[in-house]
Amino acid sequence: MPDVFDVLGKDHDEVKAMLARLEEGPKATGGAVPAQELAERKRLVDELIIENSKHEAAEQQYFWPAVRNLGPDGDRIAGEAIDQETRGERVLDELDKINPREHERFEELVAAFTSDARAHIAFEEGHAWPLLRAAITAEQSAKLGDRIAAAKKTAPTRLHITGERIHGS
């Protein structure tokens, strides 16, 4: 039975692999890129949006409340991480609305999200995970992992930001 760190770690690995594919692929700013390759970039961005939205929704439902319950350090770490996630969702929301062939901004946004996502993953794994790991039992970790995995199955595929809150659809 995977624990919370296995479940989230698998998600993080999948996101990092998608980011690497985006970095390696042809860029809209690279000149005469065939429409088919740009369509593949847009498809990969759409996949990234879906997976990231489901991951963040499940984290916000179960993971971050568990971290916040660990006291002032947990509250501070969760708050900073959620702020990072909200900024990332804003970038993805903008990416969702543009076509790579028609907007120079597409590649700028992909690069910004890639950098921010890697920094967020490193922050979460380096700060939140050790704090939570030290505070919960293996059984609690497994239950939290189960809850997050189950939540992802019904989570929204797009998160919409209104003010300070993120809502799914």
C-alpha cells in the first residue's frame, strides 16, 4: 500500500517528465515549426494542466490541511506552498487560453511554469515532507496516501482562480 509520499512522489515524477518533454520539444519561437509539432506541444500542456489540477486539488483537500495541523511551522510551510501553487495555476490558466502558434507568450509561460513547478516540488519535498514524515505514523501516511489517490480520481481537470481561492471544474 503506497503512502502519501509515494503517491505525491509519483505525481511529481510525472510532472517533471512532462516538463522535460516540453523543454526538449520544438518551440513556437524556433521559427518554422510544423503545425503538427505545435499541436503536440499544446496537447502536452493540456495534459500537464489536467494532471496538475487533479494533483493540486487533492493536495489542498488532504495534504495541506495535514501539514497545517502540525503547528506554526506547518502553517507557514503550507501557506507558502499554496501561494506557489496559486501562482502556478494562474500561469496554467493563461496557457490554457492561448495557441502556441499565435502567441509568443506561450513559450514564455511554459518556461515560467517549468521553473516555478520545479522550485515548488523541491520546496514541498524539502520542507513539507520531512515535517509531516516526522509527525505521522506509517499507518497515517498510508491512509493519507489512499485519500489523496482517491481524491485525484474525482478531482477537477481545471482549476479556476477567483481572488485567493482556487475552484475546480
